[in-house]
Amino acid sequence: MDFAKVAEGKTKIVYDYDKEHYLLYFKDSITAGDGARKDEMPGKGVLNAQTSAFLFRILESKGIETHYVGMYDERTMIVKKLSMVPVEVVLRNIATGSIVKRLPIKEGEKFNPPIVEFFLKDDERHDPLLNYSHMEYFKLFTRKEAEQVEEVMKQVNNVLYNFFLEKGLLLYDFKLEFGRLGDKLIIGDEITLDSMRIREKDTLRILDKDLYRKGADLETVKRSYEEFFKRITS
Ligand code: C5P
């Protein structure tokens, strides 16, 4: 890529595109357990870039602002230059994953209203849970901003939960990251099977990265990511 590299994470690279935009390049890497398992899955970058772009466009069409501007190529997104807040915001509709390990909650328990949680992006410390006081102390989100973010998470959930349900899919949980642009907080990063949990409604078959986290082979994971993209776009 003929642009200056701004940052590189486990699955994406950020390049400086122009005064107001970055390029977000989706690699073929797949990782789990804060980088403990790591593989290359050819074609994954294209699938995730396309999935994320498709879902960002849906959110934009519902008036929810994201960093998405357009595609530079099939695996590279043109995005607004945000100053990212190093917090992972998770919304849960149905209990699974870290919450059933942390709290006395049973796998599959339904949350109504959904539960929103904040985690510090810090692989070394395994992304610790944050409360409002922690976020104010670290100057991440003010309490008012955290409440705004929770509201945006719920709006996104209303849109995506219903969209997936129409495709016979259940949105268990998802993670978003936010960034600042002037005085606005905007959704950044990605929305893909790496960052949300999707189960088939009738069979509860896993379609998301939990396949990989639980040790499935790469071919199975790839087929599932392809199936998901086909289902949501047809
Ligand atoms: O592991 P946990 O249950 O807390 O994950 C909640 C949601 O956040 C899942 O959809 C997971 O894919 C996503 N997540 C993520 N990046 C992380 C941790 C969790 O996208 N580092």
C-alpha cells in the first residue's frame, strides 16, 4: 500500500489516505485468546471488509453515524479520521462468553433490557472490565458520554437484531469501538463475525469466531464466514 502506515493491529492496518480519511486494510489473519491462537485464513480480509461495509451501510441508512465512507478496494475501507477511544463496548442479548465465566449467569440466559459492558483495550491485562469511575479516571468517556454510547449501542442492537432475525439468525452479542471527530462520538473499527456472536435461530448452530475460539479447523471457519455473508446479503 502506497500510504504511510498509522497503526497495525492483529487483523487490520490503518494507513493515512488524505487530510480527513484513513484507509482500513483488513488482513487475512484470525486470532483468539488475545493472540494466543493465530492463523492466516486466505480470503478472510475480503469477507470481513465486505461484511463490515455492508453492516455499516445499514446503520448509516438508519441514521446511525459510523466512520464508513466507502471502499478503496475489496479489502480496504475508506473511513473518517477518528481519534479512537481504547475501549471495547459490548452489548449482550443472550448470555455466553466472558459474562458466564465472570458472573453467576447461565449460558443462554436472555437479557431484557440488554446488558452493556465496557472493557479497556489492553491485551496484556486481558481487557479488564471498566466502570464509569474508571473511565472518568483514565479520561476515556465522561459519565455523560458513556451513557450516550450505551444509547447508541441499543440503537445499533435494535437495527441489527431485527435485521439478522429476518435472516433466521440470532445476535447474541456484539462489540463496537468509538472514536472522536470534533465533539462527536462516532462508531469506528468493524462489525464482523470476529466482533459479534451469531447463532442460527432454529438450531443454535454457531456461525461466528467462536468456531475458531473453540478449535474448529480453518476450512470450517471460512465456510461459515462465507455462508453468513451470503445469508445477510441475499
Ligand atoms: O468474550 P466476551 O464474551 O466478552 O465477548 C463479547 C463480544 O465481544 C463477542 O461478540 C466478542 O466477539 C466480542 N469481542 C471482540 N473483541 C474482543 C473481545 C470480545 O470483538 N477483544
